[in-house]
Amino acid sequence: MAMISIIGAGPAGNYLAYLLAKNNFDVCVFEEHKTVGLPVQCTGITTSYLGQLIELKKDFVINTINKARIFAPNNRFVDVRIDNNIILDRTKFDQYLMEKSKKAGAKFFLNHRFLGYKNNIIKIQDINANMIKDIETDYLIGADGPLSDVAKSTGLKGKRDFLIGIQARVKLNNSNVVEFYPFIKEYAWVVPESKNIVRIGLTTRKNPKKALNDFVRKRLKKYDIIDMQAGLIPMYNPKLRTQKGNVFLVGDAATMVKATTGGGIIQGLIAAKALADSIINKKDYNKEWKKAIGRDLLMHLKMRKIMDKFSIKDWNYLIKLFNEEKPKKILENYDRDFPSKFLVKLALIEPRLLYFLKYIF
Ligand SMILES: Cc1cc2nc3c(=O)[nH]c(=O)nc-3n(C[C@H](O)[C@H](O)[C@H](O)COP(=O)(O)OP(=O)(O)OC[C@H]3O[C@@H](n4cnc5c(N)ncnc54)[C@H](O)[C@@H]3O)c2cc1C
């Protein structure tokens, strides 16, 4: 069976390893950190769609949330029902996927850093042994996150633009409602992890620490920060090449992230499924992942462009509109992962929303 080298043991790499190992491929996963799932650089909220991809376990689902409150700058808000949104313990989630793929036969090499690729040979640094190994491989998969070394060393880097995601875990008694602040920096949130801890964060282009401090101070009178986490979030680039011969990119390495909120867990898993199917059944990967998530990622990118141009008045107007019965009902059926169908419906029901289309042209 063909040998497949996956670089990166995040959700996309581990899920792909599981799907391929299950189909008898010889799969090796190389991860530069000594522990899978650490450091955490994620808030870990997903829609319930996650349950359609993998069996949800109490080990890693640490909370579920059914209500979101979306704020406007004038402090008005709209409350919307969100069915069973999932809050993950990212470390346990990544480790669960690793264990699942190990059981299916995949081998994991931690403390192993990918350095380069040429003529079917990957160069891997064994950090513990302080030595460099040359390993022959039939397929190379870059599941190695936003700065993808695989993309860099194989000519697939393309044009990349990033947001910075930053969050603090803060002690706060709360009523299990997610708060979204789409007008603060690129996007800001308060996500309850438990009854007395929230993950409060935002995405921004610059000065992340200051932006987060300002937001935390504005939202909370008194606060007790447990820890802070930050990481890069790639902006989706629809023109990026995700395959070159037997080299493939998946997940954040392929910029498969929602440009509105910065969420990418579900998108990475869906693309991993498309990649496994493409390798197993010799399909065109580019076509397969675009069929599954391309349209929606593009829609998020367009929404991002509109959001970037919004004024305070626009945000206040939008939240006011969503407080009316019909648009609110549609908003409640909005699936954040798949916005394309929803937006057309919404525009038909609420033509006043077309007011915002001026920002596209
Ligand atoms: C602050 C913040 C909050 C976020 N919140 C959410 C959220 O609430 N919901 C959501 O859906 N998404 C969220 N995201 C995005 C989400 O974290 C990513 O989309 C997701 O982790 C992508 O998974 P991945 O497997 O593609 O890559 P990653 O999770 O980045 O995994 C890549 C792995 O590759 C390894 N690696 C990198 N280079 C090498 C190398 N040269 N050799 C070996 N290994 C290497 C890394 O160590 C890492 O383990 C957030 C991101 C940030 C920064």
C-alpha cells in the first residue's frame, strides 16, 4: 500500500490519518510539538454539524449552547436560537482524533518537524534525537496550519493574508449564552466554557493584546484572567492551489477558514474527508473540496468584505432589522458553516438587506 506522510497533528491531519488508515493506507503523521493539542490556539466553538462528521464524546465536548446574543454598537442586541453548538476541549479533541487514527493503524511521530521535500523524499528533524532523517513517501499532505511549511517548500504557498486571533479564559458566572460582537475589530466573542468560565476573544489585524484588553475592560467590570492564547488565522484564498502532483494541502494550510468568524475546524474536517475520498477513489481533490465547502467559503469572504466597510450606523441598522420577526426567524435557521442558501432566502424575505449590497460593488 502507498505510504502517506501527513505533516501536522491538528484536527484536519488527524482526521485524514484516521480515514486513510481505516482504508489500509500506510499513514505516518509528523508533528513538531511533543504533545498533540498543545498549545491551544482556539476557542473551540462549532455548530452541531460536527456530530455529522464524528461521534461526539463527553471527553472533549465540555459544553453545549443553544442561545446567541448578537450585539450592535449602540448596545442593542438580537437573541437567536442556535441549536446545540458545541464547545470543545481542543487538546482532548485533537488527542481523541489521534487515538482513533492510531487504532485504525496510523503511526504518530511527535517532536518531529518537517523541513522540506524533494523528489518524493521528505526531510524530517527528529527534535529529541537531534538528527535529520530522509524519508521516502508516495504522498505528502500539508495539514500544518496557517504558515504551512509544506506549502512553502512545494511552491504552493501562494498569496496569504492573516488575521490574528487572541483570547483570554476568564472567570465569570454566566447564563450559557454566546455573545457575538461583529463590529469590534474584525470579530469578537464571549463563549461560555462552563457556568463560571468564559473564553473571550477577537480577531484583528494589528495590536491584538491592546484590542483584547480594551474589549475585556469594556465587557467586564471585574475580571480574573486564567490564561491567554493567540494564533494566526488565514484568510480564505479561493485562488490558492491545493494540489501539486502527490502533494496536497488541507485545513488552515489551505486557508479553508470562514473569513467572517475565523472558524475552521469543521471546514478542515470536511476537506480532510474530501481528500481521503480523492486519494482512495482517485478523484480530483480540488473539485471535491470545492464542491463541499468552496461556495460557502467564498460567501464568507464576500461577507467579510462587506463587514469591513460597515459603519457603526450600518451595524445598528442591521441588528434592528434582525429584531423583526421574519428576518429573525431566518437568522435562527442560519447555518454558520453553510451560508450560501440562507443569504439568498434572507434577501428575498427582507429586501431592505439589499441596502448593504452597495458595499460589494
Ligand atoms: C484564537 C483563535 C480562536 C479560534 N477559534 C475557533 C473556533 O472557535 N472555532 C473554529 O472552528 N475555529 C477556530 N479557530 C480556527 C481553528 O483553530 C483552526 O481552523 C484549526 O485549528 C485548523 O486545524 P488544522 O488541523 O488545519 O491546523 P492546526 O490546528 O493549526 O494544526 C496544524 C499542526 O501542524 C503542526 N505543524 C506546523 N508546522 C509543522 C512542521 N513544520 N512540522 C511538523 N508539524 C508542524 C502544528 O504544530 C499543529 O499541531 C480559532 C483560531 C484562533 C487562532
